[in-house]
Amino acid sequence: MALPLEIDVTTAADYLRQGALLVDVREPHEVAICAVTGSQPIPMRQIPENLATLPQDQLILLMCHHGSRSERVTQFLRSKGYDQATNVAGGIDAWAQEIDPTLTRY
């Protein structure tokens, strides 16, 4: 079964609990405001130079503030053979609203 290009935060939280890798593509100043525990911060512009650090055999969840940047990164990774990369719709904002309301929203 093919992994959808985008999933909701509830599904993403389930995958994270099962061992998926969560990559936060926001800028460092954004990550300093709030972040999902255990996420790996790699700013969007640094993804190409960090391809070798990303596993191709593991589910990779991509997150940004609202989902636009991470959607572009998901499409980029898919074009590079990362078939298990998927975007977290709504980003950290939706995560803070639906999964962890203790996170600061901005």
C-alpha cells in the first residue's frame, strides 16, 4: 500500500509512537519557540545537503509551521526515492491544537 503524500497530526502521532522519524523543516528561531519532543530539526534549505543522514527504509514525517514548506520537502524527498516520506498536514500549529496543547503557538 502506498503511503499518502500527506497525513493528519493524529495519524502522525501514532506513527511517531511506532518509531517514525519526525523531521522539523522550520528555521532554528521557529524551533526555539516550540518543537515536538524527539523531532530532528533540519531547516528546509539544508535538506539537500542532509539527504545522506535520512534513512530511506524508515517512515519520515515532515513538519513545518502549517504544512506548506514540509509539503515541498516531502515532494522533493519523494523525487529522490524516499517513498516513505509524508507531510504532516497543519504542521506544528495543528499539533499544538490537537496533540500537545502545552506547545506555544505562534
